[in-house]
Amino acid sequence: MTDLRYLPDEDDVTAFSATVTEATAEYVLLDGTYFYPEGGGQPADRGTLSWDGGRADVTDVRKDHGEIRHGIERLEGEPPAEGTTVEGRIDGSRRDRLRRMHTAQHVVSRIVLDRDGAGTAGNQVGPERSRIDFEPASFDASDLEAIEERANDVIGRDLAVEKENRSRETVEATVDEGRALLDLIPASVDPLRVVEIEGFDMCPCGGTHVSRLGEIGRIEIVDRHSKGEDVERIEFELREP
Ligand SMILES: [Zn+2]
């Protein structure tokens, strides 16, 4: 089992050392990693692994039966032997964008839940653009303007973002309906990592997040589509703080 070291609250670490447990010319497994593996509507981190006598680009990171598989390309030298110490370097600007995007998604999801009573049915964050599907919802231009304005007001309050593990029982008792798809998280996952925006929102989430809302910058809603009778998709981008 690879130790997912960014959890619960080291989302800012982008350089680390770890020990190889298995490696081929296609992938590397480590005893622990700070690379984010694709999942939960967030793409994987990218970066590099280097070791005495070799290096490789990390282009794909996935969970695989409890292991985190670092897919590699442009391998130089031989794959590292089991027990080798490697230095991991995560592409920090991409990680930063994804952190800002993912916390922005939580802000918008909360606002729409409170304002329109619509839950988040799905989401996909990306380094350039992100999207959220709301259900049941139907928005017009004035709704989008109001949601964007409220989101930027909340960001302007620079609220703290806490990340910590809580027992599943506690999370089930305290999370608002529409802010968690708990049925999709296997019952064996306990405790759950939660992301709480001070006095504003709490939900279980394993994604990477900023520490204060002010880091997000400004949200701009750039598009919307109907995705079926009751589902509305909002797309947004971020402008620099
Ligand atoms: Zn999330």
C-alpha cells in the first residue's frame, strides 16, 4: 500500500523523498507519495522522479489496488531497483492551479446548494477550466451573474480552509445533503478526509485544496449547458488573485 502523504493536510508539498517498492520502464511504485492520483473529478499531478543514475517524467498517476502507480515517460538510465531512494518533484504551478480550481468548485457548489437547493451531481476540475453539474437546476444569465458575484464575495472574505480526518459517523451526521455523495465512498473508508471552509462549507473530499480562499483569485463563469431535463452544467475559469 502506498502511503498517500498529502493527506490529510499537506496539499502544499511538491518535493519529497521516497523509497521504490517496484519499478519497470512504464511505472514506479513508492512506499509513499505526494503525487495526486487521478480521481474524484480531479486530474493527476505531473512532475519528475530522479534517483542516482536516472530520472523520468511522471505523466500519469493512478490508484491501483491500494498502490499509487506513477506512470513514467522519457526514462533516462535503468528503472530504479527496489529500495532505491527517489526524489519526487511535482509540477508546482499545475498543482497550484488545480488546488485553486478544486476549492473554487467547493465554493460554487455550496452557493448553488444554498441559493437554488441544487446538489452537485458531478464535477471535473482542470488546470484551465472546470465544470460542475447541478441537479435539479435550470439557470439563466441573471442566475449565473448572481452566483459568480456571490462566489467572489465569499472568496474576498479570505476564509481559512481546514483539511482533516474525521470519523465516517461524524461526517454522516454533520454533512449537508447535496454536499456529499457518501454512497459512492466505500464503507471501509473510515475516517474520511474532510475539507471545511471556515463557517461556510464542509464536505468529504480527497482533492488538493488551498489553505485560504484568497489564494483562489477571481471566479469567472464562462459557460453553461443543459445536460438533460434537470441537470445544468456550469463552466468556470479563474483569474489571478
Ligand atoms: Zn472536492
